[in-house]
Amino acid sequence: MSKPVVTQLTQTQCPHAAMGTLTTSTTKVMIDNAPALALGDKGTVAGCPFTLPNGKPQPCVTEMLLGISSKVMAEGKFVLLQNPSDLCYSVENIPQGPVGWTNIQMKVLAA
């Protein structure tokens, strides 16, 4: 099944509603005036308010994007696809929950 290719303009958020920022290593392949994300690119989260019940801060800091196309490449790397299984992680590399997706481009789909 085809899914949207993630671009740098795709907006993400952690499960605690902090906004994510996607960065990409590709600059030549543009979709809707934004560079496509490729294998190895990540998202970062700033300002996550999550705290454990014992009071220890455990904010989301990284978005691991694992939805990889098996057919479409950008600059020699497979592009990333919107994936409901992508997860946010804390600084201690503890899974925090799913990445939330908004502002998803729908012009380019891939498998």
C-alpha cells in the first residue's frame, strides 16, 4: 500500500503535544517545494513536558522514523514514508509513544 513521502515541511509532534522538527540530508529532491526525507534522517523534539510520576523529567527528544520506501530513492537513499509505527524517544532512549503527523503532503505516494 502506498503512503505519503515525508518532507521537511511535514509537521510532527510527540505524544505529549510538543512539536517536532524534521531535518534531512537531501537537498536536490523536492516535493511541493520541500526536500524529501531519506533513510537516516530524524526528527527532534523540543519542549516536551513529560515527567514521570516520581517527578523525574523524561521528555521526548528524538523521533525515530522507520517507514522506508522499498522502491523510491532520493540522492541514492530510500525515502521515508509516513508510518504510524514511528516512535518518539527520551534522552535515555526510552520509547515514549507514537509520532503524531500533520501537514502531510499527498501529491507523492510511494511503497
